[in-house]
Amino acid sequence: MKRAKELQSLNQGELQKRLEEFKKELLKLNVQVASGANTANPGKLRQTKKSIARINGLLHGKGGSSE
């Protein structure tokens, strides 16, 4: 998990790349939970969701969409 200050130093392209990585990781974790397998780190799911939310907030704060 990255801290907010570390994420703020990244540009939009890097943030998009990190967002895709976190989404893939979240998908894998959700599959593990759905299949009933014991996860090595149960808190990782929550950390991943929070990281995705932080990146989304930064992207929209840096002019993510022009609506």
C-alpha cells in the first residue's frame, strides 16, 4: 500500500497504471474470498480497496474527467 504523499508525487499516467494494478490485485483477492480459500493476509483486501479510492481521488483532483 502506498501512502497518500507518495501517490501525490506521481503523474496521471503512473496513477492510471497503479490503479489498474490494484484493480487486478483486488480481483484476485475477491476470487480467493469467494472460493473459500484462506488468504495469507486478510487485511490486504481492505488496504487494496483504500488504495484504489485514494488513487481515484487524486485522479479526479488532478483534473481526471472534464465533465
